[in-house]
Amino acid sequence: MNTQVHPTAIIDSSAQLGAGVRVGPYAIIEAGCVIGEECEIRAHAVICGKTVMGARNRIGYGAVIGAEPQDYAFKENGSRVEIGSGNRIGEYVTIHRATKDGGVTRLGDDNFLMTGVHLGHDSRVGNRAVLANNTLLGGYVEVGDRVFLGGATIAHQFVRIGSFAITRGGTRLGKDVPPYFMAVATNRVSGLNRVGLRRAGFSPETRRVIQEAYALLYRSGLNVSQALEKLRKIDCPEVARLAEFIAGSKRGICSDRGTGVEEEED
């Protein structure tokens, strides 16, 4: 596998390119970056900040990976971006490196980031997630495996989005979205990610138990602490993970849409 570099590309001599890498016109790869085998860096993309990526990633036109974080506290240091393998990163995506020295902004494997997505400093995205156009993640946001974020979803810093969750386009999040649930409007959830769970191979019985857990959490009249006590007694690994996620929430979890009206919050 031969590495192919367009003559107009600029690559620092200390950057490492694996076998079969393709670098398009006017792309820039700065000092200390490591590009895994068979990656494609398309025209005008910029890879900087000691970014390290695995194999078979496709970096879209004009994307910027590893630039300085948008954080007043940042001072030039050894922070970086780490990207796994098999990711599709679309046009003009921005992924900023971490704020503190030694910190990491991390993207896992087999994710699809569509045009204009932004991953803020110190954010973490798991595996096989889909972030649709213009999704914006603030600093320290955590996104689990197999999450689908609808276009123009906005997540405030430190928000957590659990595995197999989904958001409707334009959702605004300042609180955590528990695993398996669908988020809508502003800090609201509206039932399960039914299609996502079915496609991921969750059995009808497991989906039923998760639905019962949702009802217990939001429709039983119990507060979160009381509902957690009951969730922990349900013999189901998926519900155990749900309870663990909720117990670890620092920002609080999204509330139920309730009446079917998507209420707005200030």
C-alpha cells in the first residue's frame, strides 16, 4: 500500500503517516501528528495539536482536528486528540484538543460525524455513534456507544448522553440523557429509542423491561432517589446500567415530556 500525498499538501517532517494514507490538495498535517494506515485526509483539512488516529479514518474537506480549545484557561501545552479507527468525519468538522496538559479529547471507532459537527475540548465519544449535521458538543461532554444525535443538537459542557440514546433534531441539552431514551426539545425525554434498540438486537423482552423502567422513573410519582431504589431491584443488566448512569449524574437527568407538549425551559 503506497502513501499518496498531493504536491500542494504540507506535512511536517515529524508527522508519521501509515501505509496507504492519502492526503489531498492543500491539506496540512502538523508536527507530532500520527495518521494510521489507509486514512484519507481530504483537501484543505488541517490535522494539528499532536493528533493521533488509527486506521481507515476519512477526514472531510476543510475539517480541523486538534486545534486549540475555546477555553480562556487554555495555555499551550501537550494536550491532544485521540481518534480510533474506521471513523467518517465530514466536511468542516472541528475537534478541539483538551484544555489541560496531558488531557485528551477522544473519539472512538466507527463513528459518523456529519458536516459541521463540533467536539469541544475534553469531550468523549464512544463507538458507532452518529452525530448529524451541525451538532455541537461543549467541553467535557460524554457520548456513549451507538448514540444518534439529530441535526443541530446542542449539549452544554459536562452533559452525558448514555449509550443507545437518540435526540430529535434541534434538541438542547443542559442535563444528562439516560441510556436507551429519546431526548427532545430542551432537557426533555419522550420514551425509548425504540428503533435504535430493535436495530441493535435488543430482544422484545428486554425492550419491555426498559420501558417499565422508564415508566417507573417518570410516571410512578416517585422522585429520582426512590425510583433508583426500585430500579436496582430489577434483574436486568440493561436496567442496572441505566441505574448506574442515573446515580452518577452530576447535572441531573432530563425530565419527561409528560403531556405531549414540548415545553420550553428558560
